[in-house]
Amino acid sequence: MKYQLLLIFIISSYFNIILAENLTVGIPIVNTFPATTYKAGSQNWSITQNQNGFIYIANNFGLLEFDGVSWKTYTLNKGNNNLKSVYALGNRIYVGGQNEFGYFEKNEKGQLSYQSLRGTIDENVSFDEIWNIYQGKRSNEVIFCSHKRIFVYYDGKVETLIPPKNIRYSFYIKGDFISSSPTVGLLNWNEKRILPQYDGTEILHGHILRSIINFPNGSLLALSHDGKLLINNGEGFKPWMPNIWSTFEKAKINQATLLKDNTIAIATQNNGLFILNESGEIVLHLNKKNGLADMTVYNIFQDQSENLWLAHRNGLSYVELHSPFRLINEKIGIEGGGYAATSFQNELYLGTTNGVYKYSPKLPYNEPHYQRLNIGHTYNLTGIGNRLFQGQHEGLYVINDEKIEPVSSIKGAWNVLQVNKRKDIFLRGSYDGLYIHEKVKDQWITHKIDGFEESSRLLALVNDNTLWISHGFKGVYKLTIDFDNYKVNSVQFYGKDKGFYSNVLINLFQVNNELLFCGENGIFKYNAKKDVFERDQKFTDILGRDRVSCLVNDIHGNIYFIQNNKVGLIYDLNSDSPYVERQLFERINKYISDDLETIICIDPSNVLITAKEGFILFNPRFKRGVQKSIPLSVRNFQNTNGIESNTIHISDEEPIEMPYEFNDVTFSYSTPYFDGLEYNTYQTFLEGFDKIPKPWTTQNASVYTNLKEGNYTFKVTAKNIYGEVSIQKEIPFVVLPPWYRSPFAYLFYIMMTCGFTFGIVKLSKLRYSKKWLSIVGQKEQQIVDQDDTIKQLVQEKHDQEISFKNKELALSTFHLTQRNELLSTIKNDLIKVSSKAENVAVAKEIQHLANRISKDIDDEKDWARFKDHFNLIHSDFFEYFKENYPQLSTQELKICAYIKMNMSTKDIANALNLSVRGVETSRYRLRKKLNLDKNTQLTDFIQKVENEVTSHSALN
């Protein structure tokens, strides 16, 4: 076993050396960009990359910029925008064109704008095109090289250098200029003197030198346009690799550059790109036939990821040179979809739907590298001993020294196994069961094994007579075979009732000497004691239960798999923490086959994956330069109100503030990482709005609408196809509040609130005061009304009492009047009787009685009582007359009182014991004393006096 492993290691190492030395076993993945993609001129002359990772191209329409997502074109704002050269240094992009040179730099708005340096030299000086731009010795020193002039730009000034002889192209090497001259060859000079001439350059007389490569060891390689290659190792220039001069004489060299792995990339006019190793051998050739955008390559640039950008006459190409993946397809001679591959006798054989191909590298360089040996849809290539079996649709064949030997013409040869301990007997799985093929006396004899008729694509022979077969649409079979009699002794079927999730899509794989069965719901192993299939817990923990369609191990025990049509690799399966690599293979998942897909481990450095077109070659030992942080740029920051939009310049110096009306914001970002750029993903988080970061997505823009006022920080992170993550970019900004929520507005609101509160309080107080006053007024009014009521009641009571007393007074007066009238009548009758009495004594007595009656009528006591009673009712009545009319007699006062009491003249006469005429006379005298005119009634006057007396009494 040890010797077998050692033999495998030696063979693998040898084959690995062959593949490593001959990179044309596959071609790199190439992405092309036509003019319709970048929307500028078709011709591209020169390429560079700035510190942010952006690619800049000198285009015949101006300066192209590619950030990994979008293309932009910047013009010179001149009639001629055709640029020939470009060079990024610091924050500037230096460019040169027809009679023009200068630089692009970001302005205050963060946009690239052009600054011409043409005005710093004499306007009459013509220098044609600037073909090369170099960095000088000094910091920020830039050298522009044209055919006739060289311009050195430093510290804002331009110095013009004129070469000693007529030159074509100039190159800046180690502080000196090397120029090509048709008459001298190579001229080595600086701005002060001509240096010693190079020996051996006479071969370049009459030839145009297009490129000089300065090797790290100091050697110089000069390449002419027509294919002359000269090298100078310190002893003058000597021819180098003359055997390939004819190749480049036809191709025509435009430019060459030394790559970081010390290989040489050569751009040609007529035949694309060539890569030479350090020995000068062509190890890779790419042209339009095998992937480039155009045959003509003007310029080569190796970017920060060590991949190549090619400037074409028509378009651009991006060559993923520094990648673990290469393609083997019809572009290098392999036609059809890939199905099988193997390394046999140190040769690589590939089986496709179109036949079998053998890799045959030939040095010196020659194409093609693949030779088709046999046609037909090939399912399997198996090397057993000194035979290479080809299983295909038409039957079974043996390939030996490029000769095809038919074994069987029975249709459908899925695979071949050697029957244990039987040297020339082979078991074949076919469309309709199993066959035995035996070589007898140089003849192949075929026997059908009876007892099993199912298609047998995947087989595993576990001992001398036990065979496992998986059928993709029926299930798993376990057969016991009698190989001597070509029959099946027993068949056991295993499906859903034996532990599988279903009977379909079950594949059989032998991994690390163990049989595994991949079904619809995970990976299973056979439990012989229970005679059932059980899910393999280790693989379930690692890969879950999604269907695995391919499972294979390499010589180190690492496991390759295809799950959900995506490739993965499990490292250290039996360790405590196995690692699963999926991200790396995202680059090639779109290429892999979706029919009978498989992975073939050729050796530790070469793994083949079947593809829709040919194969994908993967080198597990490839060590790419891991980037701790991939580049990331926020390209655009816009805000809008739905109608108008503004582009905001992102600056670290000034805080970004935006009005509330423009609170819809859009961020655009990109990572200029170009390997599988369509798989670059981004994760964003808007602090102040999002609760958690958003999931990783290929979308390169984020939109937020209706942001509230406040402080925000937009955070974005990029991740490339290899899982490498960028440094997080942060952009803080502030959404200002609307005018009605601004500090001034709030101050105004506070003032308004205070004023309103004050007004409310004032109004409330006023209303309260009014209400209080109203209540007080009402209360007072109620009191007044009550007082009035009381007064009214008192007055009414008083009036009632007055009325009652008036009635009493009137009744008393009436009685008095009646009494006086009666007494007067009696007195008169007595007087009459006394005058008729005959008896004197009787007459005297009667007269005496009449006098007494008369005295009673005029009794002052009655008057005094009447007066007192009258004063109780009409107080101050008599006082008023006494005060104002003292000339009135008692009788006249009585008449006034009686008039006040509305007594008639007759009644007054009776009361006063006067005649009616006497009363009228007294009334007449009274009017005169009161000074009443004719129009004034005595009754009205007395009533007026009564009112005045009453008012006077009330005031007092």
C-alpha cells in the first residue's frame, strides 16, 4: 500500500509539473467589454488603476472610468478628446493625447475635471502624441513622452527635454531615458548628457522598438514591433529566443510588460496576447478565437488583483490570469459538454459529448494542444492496467497509443470495473443491465449477465460477488453475482421502505473507501446488521439534507461535492471542526454541467469539474494574494423631493446636512474588485433607521424614503467572490427638521405657547372676572332684586298698611262725617224744637244740648286724632305745608288733607261742619294762598306735594 501511494505521488507530481509548465491545458476566464457596454469610443490605448482600485482607460472619446459597476466618460472639453496614454499617481489621473497633456483631479463637488498643462509650454511647439507616461524619481514627478519632446512635470512647472537624435519611442528606465532611433538603435541619455551606447543594438537599425522590460535583477529586454527580442544582462544586448521571432514578426508587438510572477505579457497587433515564462517559452496565447474582445491589443495592465486588462482596437478584455480556475472548452479545441476525464500514462484524456480528446503540448509553441481520438458521446474514461477504456453511447472501446480498439458495440457503456482476481475480465454497466467483457486470444468476448435488466450507471463491487447499483429513478439494488456462470443469484431492492426519503435521485459514490448513497434528503450509509440505510450524521451536520449530486475525495481525503448545482470542498472531514469552502467556487458555478455532473481529482494540483461546455480546471494549491481589505467606494449620494434631485459631495471635512423637503436619499456604491465582479455583494445599515444590517446582496444601491429629521450614519461593506471583506465605509449626515419643526420654529412655538397661555390665562381671568362679576352682579342683582322685592313687599305692605290706614282713616272720617252730619241734623232739629218749645226751661235745656252737640262737632280732640292718624300714613304732609306755606290755616290744612283723601266737597263740608259753598270758598282761598294758576288743579298739586314728601322721606 505504501509503495502504491508513493507511485501515485510520483506520477501526480510529474503530471503536475507538466500541467504547471504548460498553462495551455486551460485558458483563463475572460470577460469582454464592447463599446456598447461602456458607451464610448471603440479604440482603447492605455490602462491604469488608481489607489481606490478604479480602472481608467485612455479612449478615443476621452477618459473612461470603471468602478466595478458603472462606466463613465470624461472629456477634455476640447475639440480632440482622443487620448493615447494614462497614468494614475496619487489623487490625479495623468493623460496624454494629440498635442495635449494634463491631468484629471476631483473638484470641490467631488467630480473629475481636467486641467491642461499644454498652456505651460510654447503654444507653437508641436509634439504629436504622448505615448508613454512615467513616474519620475522625485515625489509626484511625472514624465510625458512623445516622439519629439519629453515633458517633466514637477511642483506645478513643466520642463521640456529634447532628445539628442530623432527618436520614435522613449522609455524611462532607472532614472535615464532609453529611446529608439532608426539610425542608432537604442540611445541611452538623460537631461544632461548622452550615456555610453549599448552594444549589440545595431540589429535594431531600421526597426521600431515598442517596449523595454526592466527585470528585477537589472537585465533589460527590448522588443521591436516586428518581433526582434534582445536581452541585456550587463554585457550588451544579445538576441533572445530567436525561435519565436517569426511568431511575433507576424503578430507585430505593440507593448510588453513584466508580470508580478516574472512572466512576460506581450500585446500584439494581429494575434492577441502572449504569455512567456522566464525561459522565453510561450505558455499562454489568447486571441479573439479563444476569448478576447479583439485580435489587436494595444496595451496590457496588471491590476491590484494581478489580473490583466487589455486595451483593444475594438473594446476591452479582462483576463483572470491570477485565478485558481481555467476553462477547457471549444476555444482551445475541446468540443461538447464535459462528462469524463482521467490521467493515463502521464497523459490527460477528456471525454465529452463529441468524443475523446488527448492533451498534447508541443514545444516550441504550437497549436492546437488537444487531439481528438474518437467521436461519440463519452460517459466514462477508466484506466485499468495498461488499458484505457472509453465507455460511450455507441459501446465500449479501448484507447491505446492513440489507437481505438472496439470492445463491444452494444449501446450504452456507462462504466467499467475489473472483476477481482481476474486479470482480463471486466464488468460493464449498461443501459439494459450488466455485461462481462473478456479478452481471449486477442479477441474480446462479451457475456450478458442474466437476472438483472435495469440501467446500471453507478456500480460498486465490494467483494468477489456483491455488487451495489444505484438507479437514478428507481432506487438501490444489491446483487449477488455468479461471475462464472454469468448470472445474478439474488437481487435486493432498497428504497423508501429501507430508510431512504424516496426511491428517486439516489447516487452511489465511493469516498475514502466507504460507500455513500446521496438521496433526495441527505447522505446515507448502509447498516448491514439492520439491513437498512441510515442518514450519515457527520455529512448531515456539515452539508445538511439538501441533495448532493456528486461526492469525491482527493488523495489527501478532502471531499469535493456538488450540491444544488454548486461546487464545494470539505477540508479535514474527520477533524473536530471541518471547514467547508463554497465561496471560492461561486466564480465557476454558472459553468458547471447540469447533467451527470462530476468532479475528477487528477492530482493534488489539478481537479476537473465537468461543465456545460468542456471542463473547468481547478488548482487547489493555487495561492492567490489574499487581500485583507478589498476596495470600496461610495460613488454617489443623492437626495430628492420626488421631483428635483441633488447630488451631494461626500466630504470628511464638512458635515452633510439636507433640508427636510429632500428627505428621500439614494446611496450608490461599488467595489472595484473584478474577479467575478457580478458576484460582489454588499451589506448596508442606516444607523438611526435600520434596526439590523440588511442581508448581503448584489444590489449596489440603497434607497431610503421619508426620513425623519435627525442624525444618521450610512454604513456599507463589500465582499468579493472569495469572501474577502472591505473596510466599512461610513457617511454621517443630518436631515434637518422642517421649518415648522426647526429650533426657531420651536422658539416661536414656545413664544406663541407662552403668549397663547398668557392670553388664555388672561382671557380666562377676564372671563372668570367677568363671570365672577357677572355672578357677583347676579348676586348683587339678586340682592337688589331681593331688596327691591323686599322693598316692594315692604312697600306693598306699607302700601297695604297705608291703604288699610287710608281705609281706616277714610272710614273714620266717614264715620266722623256721618256722626257730624247726624249731630248737625240733631242739632238743627233741637234748635228747631227749642224755638217751638213753650217751656223756657225745656227750651234752654234743648239749646244747651244743641250747643254741646255743636261743641262735639268742632272738638279739637277729633282733629288731633285725625291728624296723628293721617301723619302715620302721610308723614311730613302737614310739615311740608307748614314749612312752605305757613299762611295756611288749620281749616285749610284740613281741606288739603281731605282732598288728599279724595273726599268730595259735600263730605268735606260735613267733616268741617260747613256748607258746601263754604267749602268751595275755602278751596278758592286755598288756591290763592298756594299760588296756583288756573290750569293747575288743586288735586294734582296736593298729589305732587305728596310725591315730593315721599321722595324726601326716602332720601332721608
